[in-house]
Amino acid sequence: MSQNKLVLRPLIGLMSNQPPEEVERHVVLEIEKHRRLRDEAVVLESQMGAAAGTEELQQTSRSYVSAMIALHAQQTVVSTLLDILGYLPAMPSKPH
């Protein structure tokens, strides 16, 4: 792992005794969570453009910022778990 890269050391300790298939299971779940958070942020971003008044825009903007904080925090989780696992696992197919 790079010295300049943000990693969540507690995850490294938590996963240290887990078999690779268990780490992979967690990676897949956390990638799916990251995708849900991304989708929520995209919706909030589009709602900001459609906000009718200043108060609605302010509330939507706050929600968007909170969503982006969660999204970036989740990205650090995913990145750390991928570093631990050492490869990008195949993701299950989702029906459309």
C-alpha cells in the first residue's frame, strides 16, 4: 500500500485473519453499497437544479453534501478492502 494513500487501518486488522473468500464477500457488499450511495448523490444533485426556492435549494444542497461525504468515506472503505484482497472480484449480475 502506498504511503500517501488513505487507508483504514482498523479494516486491515479486522480482515487480517479472514480467509480470502470472506474478504471478497465483504468487498462485493461494500462496492454495492458504494454504488447505492453514488446513485443517491446523483439524484440529489439533479434535485438541486430543480429546487423551487432558496430554502428548498439549501436543504437539498445540505443533503447532497452529506451524501457526498458518505460516498467518499465509502470509497475509502472499498479502496482499503481492495488493497487487502489484492484484486477486483467479479461482481454479481443484477437484473435490470
